[in-house]
Amino acid sequence: MKILVGSDLGYQVNGPATLILNVQPAETPRQRILRETLTITPEGTRTEHWTVPATGNRYLRVHAQAGTSLHIHHEAEVELDAHVADPGEVTQLAPAELPPEVLPHLWPSRFCESDRLERLALREFCDAPPGHARVTAVCNWVHDRITYLRGASSPTTTATDTLLSGAGVCRDFAHLSVALCRALGIPTRFVSAHAPGLVPPDFHAVFEAFLGGKWWLFDATRQASPDVLVRIGQGRDAAEAAFAEIHGAATPTTMSIRAEVLEGPDVGRGLRTTQAVADVAEAP
Amino acid sequence: MKILVGSDLGYQVNGPATLILNVQPAETPRQRILRETLTITPEGTRTEHWTVPATGNRYLRVHAQAGTSLHIHHEAEVELDAHVADPGEVTQLAPAELPPEVLPHLWPSRFCESDRLERLALREFCDAPPGHARVTAVCNWVHDRITYLRGASSPTTTATDTLLSGAGVCRDFAHLSVALCRALGIPTRFVSAHAPGLVPPDFHAVFEAFLGGKWWLFDATRQASPDVLVRIGQGRDAAEAAFAEIHGAATPTTMSIRAEVLEGPDVGRGLRTTQAVADVAEAP
Amino acid sequence: MKILVGSDLGYQVNGPATLILNVQPAETPRQRILRETLTITPEGTRTEHWTVPATGNRYLRVHAQAGTSLHIHHEAEVELDAHVADPGEVTQLAPAELPPEVLPHLWPSRFCESDRLERLALREFCDAPPGHARVTAVCNWVHDRITYLRGASSPTTTATDTLLSGAGVCRDFAHLSVALCRALGIPTRFVSAHAPGLVPPDFHAVFEAFLGGKWWLFDATRQASPDVLVRIGQGRDAAEAAFAEIHGAATPTTMSIRAEVLEGPDVGRGLRTTQAVADVAEAP
Amino acid sequence: MKILVGSDLGYQVNGPATLILNVQPAETPRQRILRETLTITPEGTRTEHWTVPATGNRYLRVHAQAGTSLHIHHEAEVELDAHVADPGEVTQLAPAELPPEVLPHLWPSRFCESDRLERLALREFCDAPPGHARVTAVCNWVHDRITYLRGASSPTTTATDTLLSGAGVCRDFAHLSVALCRALGIPTRFVSAHAPGLVPPDFHAVFEAFLGGKWWLFDATRQASPDVLVRIGQGRDAAEAAFAEIHGAATPTTMSIRAEVLEGPDVGRGLRTTQAVADVAEAP
């Protein structure tokens, strides 16, 4: 499957500023970048690039000059080969069996206070069968209790805030799901992505759970099809997988995102199941 | 019905201290005090008494002297005549119909952040029939989700803390129930009480909802029978109905509480229904 | 001193709605209403009026009809005779000396979590002389640490939120000051008011501290002169002194406020001292 | 300098349980382990060991058997060669200059909500000279405002909780300092350690700031001398550097810690400066 993704980000720079962007898709065995363009204006703006080995996250540090209008244009054609499996065969590992490198994904994080939700999570999900079905139960629970509402949350909103307020955006759905899964002893991580079919087009946030030796994708908002998500970044929550960190006097002015399936299945709303979906992308 | 209630409170006073106690039963048309003893040692300790007309709360201010061991012994025999009605006939008033003096009981308060729970409350309880049944649904919801656990909360624990932690004591059950009812537009207040049959004996906290022109008692812990509760104080939450406020250098040392039915029904655990109970005591 | 105050409030009513408004000035021995107009359109809208004896707050309940555009126009001419005293003579009472009816203003409330700030308040203010000077020290501390910034807070923002975020509006300045004073054992209450000279014109929020037997006005924002404030409502915090409570499907559309000194001192910015001011209005 | 460190941890295991312990000192170029003993009873208990390359943290996973009394005895002799420099020469790097691998230590984390404290931190510390002096100013600020008090905090207490409550233990001092430094753009991490001279002996928590290309140690509690700290683990906060994570039915029963300087300077209280100390240990 081929997917075209792109982003145009504009900033007004009123003083010295450093931006750290994570907007380029990760390269993984199942996500190949066929071609990619990155254009930064004004010309001559100093930049640095690096990839974090442990996560595959690709960062761009932009040293913006005061008094400029900064513009970052990115476009890439990506070939996806999602690994799909039968949810019934995706089992859950006990803490005793988890590989050491996965254990940090059981820890609470800034926006996912799993340590405060253990009793609630056990009570709500003890009857769901362990494995993929239990994470799907978490997604369904979150989907049924949280209203998707732009403006309902802020950059400091956490999973427990969202549980109480009952409303949020994709980031909040992911945080609450992640927190509940960790409270159940299931390693989970936050994933930022391009999602074809999103209305209106925007960056998307979903999450992955480590089950049976692999990381499996879930989207509690039910707005995207996991098998066509183009992975950008990952981290334990949005604090570790931000699209853009701004240090200094730069202010966002414009943002425009695109994600289109060039070859592959139609991703109209009909394709998304009303259950959190079992299609699966293997992590790096 | 005749009930004997009593409390023995001891304090070590290491410096000048003022205590404000609300441990004596309220006098209401349906709660008569037959006899009452209040003894404070050391003799000569200066005290003041007053009753707040709006609530019937009886306060005792004790001016404790540094270097003493303060002891307050209270005992009273109370005649109760609880008003009992058919829950099905206890209906809910719209905000447009509520008497003005009841409206403050719709406001959020220190420990009952109803303003943060509106969406959640509407989603969880919109299907329960309005009136006594809806408040009972709130009690059942709280009872099913919160574990009664001594030490699970602190004096600053609020209703939202309890919702997240999933554990608490009688005060926390009352706060969460009150907050959910207010979020549903039902005026509610916190009530401190003596409760015969409590194991171990202790002060108890329940709540009242204003329905159909009266205040009706509810106990989400299901540990007490509303028809044998001896009301002590009321307020919008525990901040407004504390048994004891200490200003200065006094430290609690001992506390012993008693509440026994002298004449009337047996209040063994069997008598408490597994639904939040519909027996009803009229408020002052 | 004569002051003209007024408010125009518009609401779009899409379904049955009840509004409870507290926009009319209180009548107190030192605040006389010379003339007053209240016009509600559409004509024939059902309303009720009442005054709460304990606070003097004047409420208006409006039973709005679905499908209407509701408009409330209020205007009043008020004569003020603020009681002014020498701050140095305004002393602080110990909890042992406070009149019983004032004690509830020591309790924490929804937006003023004084119970969480005791240690901080004692540490910061133990060196300030008790009495008016200590409350002025609280105002100065708040003024120096909180940036006045529209949009920095929301209706659920509390005193501790404001202390952490370092920004807020008049309501937040009042809440934080109130919380710190209560943590110091000084009874305080929230006051909503008309404030001539406010830029842009708006409802204002200040607070009062009970010192030496009277309630004294303070404004930690330093935007208003206490001696020309026209008191509207009072309560332990904004939850108890809201301008407007909306129950049902009404949405605010327009709001316009006015407050002008007709006879009396100029209230240009120069008149406000840079210390929290010692002018004083006696409470009802 | 030679230091002897040790810990004895006991657990009652009532059901299947997995413990993940991080109690063994890290091996770094400046911290050599001369000899080490680790004894786990009952004999035959299955264990695994691993070291995380990015942090040097050494983990021990213990697969405890139900019905046993688990005991972990650890002892090590460590040679320390702390790198000490003149604080005045330790400068601060701008976000534009920080090495990429350090940037995650600017992000907020579970217990260090630096994103909520930016305005407060800038206001309080803008006058302190950047570099080591600014971090020392943070330590002094925390030391002056937080009372060291056992029992004042719980495992879910965060930096903002501690700022408000004004009391905590070593972990809370470290969290608040870390959060304030990150809000100032200074990368910081949490460090668990053995600290000779601690009264009573216990595990200790301090923090490191990345300044001028190195990580420098700070202890806002002023209870330990940074130059004799034996580093155990590091992470962005205590969620990432816990001594023990328990999964399953194990309950701590006993804990005893020791840390003694065998060869080297006396670490009596007199040695600790009243400023946060400038002695420095190089990180791995």
C-alpha cells in the first residue's frame, strides 16, 4: 500500500528560537519511505537531523533567526506493509515474561498516571479476556465514555483529567487508554501518525500495546484504520512524542496536513469497524 | 424510637488552642433530645455554645489551656421519628422549581467538585428515572465502584480523587455521591451522624438529597440504616460539617463513640437493604 | 459619592432554560440604591426576585422560553459612603475571639483550598505584622507572582492552580488571596462588584477580610479603588457569588458593563496606590 | 575513596509475584565496584539480571514463589573518584546547543510537571546567573520552602503537590528541583543513591543537571555530600528509577540500608555546605 503524507508548518519568529520537530515518518521494516522532500525557508536556515535508535523517531532541529517567517514543508511517499493477525491469537504476557526493554512502558508517565488508576482498571476490566480482547475492551470503554470534542483539553491535560471531564481529542483518548492498560500490567506506548481519511486532516495520535511479543496498534477514537496509519513518532506519552517543541520566541501561524492512500484499500469511514480494530503494524 | 449516643474525645494541649466541636445531635421536629450530658475536663475550661439557625448545627468552642489533657464526654438519649415514604412517590424538581434557599446546594464545594463531573454524571445516570430512583442509582454506582478501605484517603481527599482511586471511607462515599447528584441538578448536602450498628463504632457520614420538597437521607456505604441515624451536623461537604476543628497546639489522643438503639427495631446488618434505602428522615 | 452602574446581558435560548442572576447591587447601610431599572425582553418572561438575608445578595431567576433571544438590561445609581480607617489600627482576631457567624469563612471552599496551603502561608507571611498589614502582604505577594492574563484560567481553575500557573484574572487573584488568608486563620470572602475605571469595563472580583470586627476590602489586582467599588454579591468563593448560573439550553451572546463615578473623586489609575489599598467599605 | 554499601530487603510472598529491583550500584568510569555479594533466599529462587546500556541501571528480576519469605541481601565495596570542578566554570547550554540525547531530559515526566511551572520558574530564577549557580539557586529555593518531613508525601505525590504542601522527603525535594530546572530549560534527571552519613540510613534521592557538557550532582535536602554518593539508578523521575517494583502478591516486611566511608573524608554533617554543593560526579 502506498500513502502520500505531508505537512506544512509556519511560524512567526520574533526572537532567537530553536524548534525541534518530529514530523517525518519513521523508517521501519514494514514502513518504507519511497521518496521524501523537506524544504525549509528562509533558505540558509541552519538545521540538524538525527534518528533515535531506540525508537526510530526522526528529529529536525531548526535554528530559526529572529524576524523571519519560518516555513517547513514536508512530503513523503510511504509504502506500508502492515502485519495483520487474528486478535484471538494475540495473547498477554505476565510481568515475569516481558522482555526487559519493554518494562519501562509499564511505568506511569507525565500524561498517563497509571499508578492512580490501578483499582479502577482492575475493577472495570477483570472480566475481559486477557490479550488483544482486553485492550479492545479498554478502547471500547474509552470510546463510550469520552466525547470527541475539540477545545475540551489543553496541552497539560492528563489521562485522569480526561476520565473526569469525559471529553477530549485523539491525544486524550490515547493517554487514557495507555494509562488504563499500564494499570492492568500491559505495556503501552503513544504513537503519533499520519492517518488517511481523517476529517479534517490533521496529525493523529493512537497507541500501541505489547502483546505476545509484538506491539499492536489501537485507536480508541475509531477515526482511523490502524492498517493505513503512517507512523511518525513514539514515546510513553505526548510529552515524549511531540510534533513540535518550541524553545524561544516562535509562534505557530499555519498548519496544513495531508494523508492520502495512493494505492490500496479505500479508507472511507465504512472501513473502520465499530470495535477497536485488530489490524496490526509491527514496530521497529 | 430511642437511641443512646455518646462520644469521648481526648486531646493533649501543648500550647494555647481553640477547638470548635460539632458533636451534639441537632434538635429537629423529628429528632428530640430526651436528656443530654456534656462534661469537659479540666474543670473551669472556658466554653461557648451556639446553634446555627439555618442548619441546626450545635457548636461548642473550647478555649483549652496549654499543658492540659483535655477531655470531652458527651452522652444523649434521642427520640427519633423518621418520616418514611414510598420512594416511587419522591420526585425530582427542576432548577426552575427549587425553593431559593435550596439553590446553594447545587453549587460545587471544596470536596464535591460537581462542576468537573457534569458530562460524566449525565452519561452515567441519564437512563435512571428522575427522583429518588436516580439518587439511589448514584448510591449504587458509588457503592459498586468504591472499596470501603480505612487509610485510603486523607483530610484533603475530594470526590474526584475518590472516583479515580476507587477507595475511601464514609466521608468519601458521601462526597462522591453528593458531587454526582449536584452535577445532575439535584441539591445535596453532607450529613454527619451517629449510626447504631456501625462496626467498629465511629462517627458516620451520609448525605441528603432535596427531592419533592424534602431532604431525604442516603448512605452509599450501605453500612447504616437511614431510619435510625441520629443527625449531628450538616453542610455542603465535610469542610462545613466537621466534628472538630483545631486551632492551635492540640493533638487528638483518644476517641470513643457509641450509638445504641434503646427502643425500636433491631439494626443488625440484615436490616439494611442492598439497595440504598428509601427510609427517610425529615430535615429541620 | 454617586456611581452609575449597569449591565446588558444577552442569551440565545435554544431550549427550556433557567437563569439565576446576581447582577444587582446589594443594599447596605453604606451602599444606597438611588434609582434602579431592570428590563427583561422578551416581555412576559417569567421572573422571580429574592434577597438572601445572610449576605444581602439579590437574585433574579429568569424562566426563559425556548427559541427566544433573551436580554437583561440593568442600570442603577448608587450612593456609596465607604468607611475608611487607618490600616495600622485594623487588628486581627484570634480564632478564639471570632464571632461564630464568621467562622465559616475560615473553611476551605471549592476554589480556595486553604487546607492545602497552611504550611506555605505560614512560612511566607509569618513575618508580616498581623492585621491589615498581613492581608496587604498577601495581596502584594499575589500581585508580584501572578500575571494578569485573560484566557489563562477557566471556570474550574482554583487557587492552587493559579499559584502554580502564575497567571489569571481578577477572580483568580481573589481566590488565591482568600485561600492564603484562610490558611493564616483570617476569615475571608469573595466579593463581586462594579468597579469604575476598569479597562476594559467588566464585572470585577475582589475580596474581604474580617479584621477587628469588620469586613475590609482588598483588591490584589490593584485595578480598582476599594472606596468606589459597588458591591454586587458575596460568598466564600466564585462558586457562591456567580453573576449568572445557567440551567438548560441558554448560551451567552453579548455582555456589556458600565460603571462611572457621577459625583466624587476621579478614579483614574493614578488614584490607586501601588500597595493594596487601605480604604474600607463596611459590609452589611 | 572506598565506600561500603548494602541493603537487606524482606518480602512476604502470598501469591505468585515478580519483583524488579534496582539496588546494585551502577558501574561507571568513576565508580568502580571492588567486590559485591548478592544473596537471595529461599535458595533456588529464579532470577534474571540485566543492565540498561543507556543508563547503566542494573536490574534484578526475582520470580518469587507463593508462600515464601523472600530475602535479598546485597553488599558492595565501591571505589569512587568524583570529578570536582569550580562551580563558576560550569556554564549552561541553550536548547540549540544541547546534544540530542540530552533533550528528553527537558520533557515533563510523571512526577515532574515542568510544563505547569514555566512562568513560576522564570519569575523566581531569572535573576540567578545561568549555569551551576542557577541550579544551586533552585536547590536553595526548594530547601528554604520545603520542610523535610517523613510521611508528608505518598508514592503518587508530584513536584507540584510538594510545592503546594511545603513538605516532603528526599524524593520530593529531587522532583521539585528537577521540575523547576526543566522549566528553566536545564536538562535534569533523578538519581537514586547510597549516601554515607544519612540519619537514619536509607536509600537517598538526589538529581543531576546537564551543564557545560556534563551531568552534575545536586542534593536540595542538603543531607548528603555529592562527592560520596554511590549512584544506583537514574531516570527522569522516581517512576523511572524505583528501587523496587512489585507485580503480584508480595508485601515488604523489612528494609535495612548501610553506607559507610571505608577510606576517605569524614562525612559528618559539618562537611555538607549550606549551599547546594559544587562537588561533582561524572555520569556514565
